[in-house]
Amino acid sequence: MRKIKLSRNSFITVLFILAIAAFTGGCAKVNKDIVEIKEKMFISQVNDVYLNFEDYLGRTIKLEGIFKSEQFYNDVEPYRFVIRYGPGCCGTDGNAGFEVKWNKDREQQYPAAESWVEATGILKIDKDGSAQYLYLDLSSLDVLSKRGAEVVLQ
């Protein structure tokens, strides 16, 4: 085995780098269960959650986007979503995001449609007959004054 000689300054630099790595690694562990969907790779991250949902069930997901509320058919309750627009068949008419719901035990009001929100919730599955749907069981849904990119391409 070959020995490496380090000068005092090099040794201090190595210790400093190791200390930073240990510190940032420790901080990252605090939020390891929070999956934050960022703007830069929004569609890719959302798709990964849908394609590999078993890996994400029960984990907290946080994302920003447009709050939507849609009434379908004869459903009593509207469906609520946090989405961003993306590529579709005719330009940017597609969307990516998640259905969001308040748990009945901590139900709160929803914001106005088209509000820019930050949603945080636990990924769960809702079953409707033989179909299954992913949704976020909300712990917070905050209206933000600064909007991000409504249309994302990645």
C-alpha cells in the first residue's frame, strides 16, 4: 500500500471537506421522507411517482402549481388538483400533477380555482370500484403570491 503525504494545509482542507459532507449528509436525513417536486424536472418527477408509486406510497410529497377544481358527471364532490401544464397532443394542453384532498378529520377550505399553491401531503391510493387513483392526503395547502412556471416541458 502506498502512503500519501499531505501538507498541513492539505490535511486541514480534507478535514474541512469531510466536515461539510458529514454536516450536509446529516441535514439531508432530516427531510429524507419528503419528496419535493421541483419546477425544473416537474413532469419527470411526477411521472416517476406514478410509474413507481409503490416506492412513494406513505411518503410526503411537496409541490407548487395551479389549483384546479373539476366537477365530473354526477359526482357529488368535485375533484381537486394541483397541476402544471405540459406537452399534450395539441401543444401544451396536457397537465401533470396530483389530486389533492383534506382528510375528513382535518378538513379545511380550498382556495379559489387558478390560485398558485404549495401543496404538501402524504401519497395515498383511493379505490373506486376496480380502479385505483393516487392522491395527496393534504397536511397543508397554501396560496402563494409568487407564481412559478405554469407551463413546464420536462
